[in-house]
Amino acid sequence: MNKYLSVIAIVSLMSCGNAGDDVATEQAKASDSFDKKVLTVQKNGITLTEFTDYPVFSDAELTMVSPKDKARVGTNDFEFEVKNFKLGEQTVDAAQTGFRDDIDGQNIKFFYSGHLPKSSNTTIITENLSGGENYIFAVLARSYNLSIHAASKGFVMSKISIGDRASKIENAKGMHVVPISPIGSYEYEESNKALLDFFLVNTTLSDKGNYVLVTIDNTEFEIRKWAPFVIEGLPAGMHFVSYKLMDAAHHLIPGPFNDMGKIEFTLKEKAALLVQ
């Protein structure tokens, strides 16, 4: 039963390949006051199911306090202010999701120009910048690493230009997708599932417009709805996921995070207990 969401707009989710290879279903799921539909798509033994039952934190805010107008080549301290969201706490539904839970609790995901993210439950994050154009992205995330989609002020994305004599910090333009999850290692016997999550900036997804091309190992899915999904059906071991922001003509949209290549994640089998 959905305890948190009051409105869900259903937009189609389609997988790539021949129609005979895919099985797409819509499963009804009740909420406190209405019925909604959960999207599920299956291909090559992999199942993606829309994840909907979570606290939305729509009033959460993340603001970059410093640097405000100056940055330098080398080490920079990025300081943030957080409102209506407590860093370091376990999200209230963490034990029920079946996803890997971060022991550091709710956190800030911080990305720098195509690098994999840092996670921090403090408001100061240190990063080394290069000369020229840099992009940084930061977003609030639940303790099980689901980013906050619904908060219009819950993320920061900035372009930082550093020249020989001056620097400039401004809001990033263009359309972007930022990969959030999965990444790292997961204990396979915990739930046999992982979280698929990404963040969109300055774009929407639709049947005839932009979409996110997600590739899990060698299986492609066209994601045409901005939502998190549960990944099931993968065996234990090393896997790869990639995200590409595509336009309606199936061309890659340029951007610093729109094609970060293959991201590794591992479903780890627990070691068997020794019996004496």
C-alpha cells in the first residue's frame, strides 16, 4: 500500500528490441485513497518494476553556500545548506525496501564532470577542479540511495569556468541525466534486487520525445518515465549499467553526465557458514 504518494502520472516505459523479446505488464496496486498502476517490463530474464512507495520529501532544499563566485584550480571546499531533510538519518522506510542501506544514512550525492559520485552525510565536500569548464551536480538522497526527485530545490547543478585570472560560477544550461544507482557492491541474499535510479535536469521524458537508454549488461531498455525501478533477475556476480540521454531521433544529447560509459556494480553472494 502506498503510504506516501498522492499523485502518480503514468507514462509508458518501453524496452528496446523485437516485440517478441519483451513482456510488458501493468500491475494494479492499491493506495490509501485511489488505484494506480505500477509499470513492469521484462527482457532477457531481467525485470524492471517501477518503485513507488517511498517518502517524497517535496519540501527538501539543497543550496550551495560556497564557493559563490570564485573557484580555483586544485582543491575546493563545496559547502551546502540543507533544509527539511536530515543528513545521517536512516530513511523511515529503509528496512522495508529490500535495497542496500547506507550506514551513513541520508546523504548528498556529489558529481564532478563525469566522475563517479561521492556520498557525504556532512555539508562540506572537497573536490579538485581543473582549469577550463567544470560541471558539478549535487542532490539529496535517501539512506538507500534513492535521490529526491520531487523537490524543486533539492539539487544543485553548476558550470564552473576557471581561467588564468578569473573564475565564474553559473547555473548549468542544457539537458542532463545523472546516474545515481546501482553502483558498488550489494549482498545478493539480502533481497536479490537492486535500485535503478537517475536524475533529470532541464528535460522531461515522453513516448515521442526524449528518453533514457539504460543498458544492463547487454540488455537495452528505453526508459520514458522519470521514476526509480527495482532490478530483479540478475545472477550473483559483476554487472554493468549505463545511461544515455537520447532525443526523439535516437541521437545522444551532449552533456557532461549524459554518457558516462559502463558503471560497475556487483551482487555479492554471502559466504557459506562453516559447519564443524
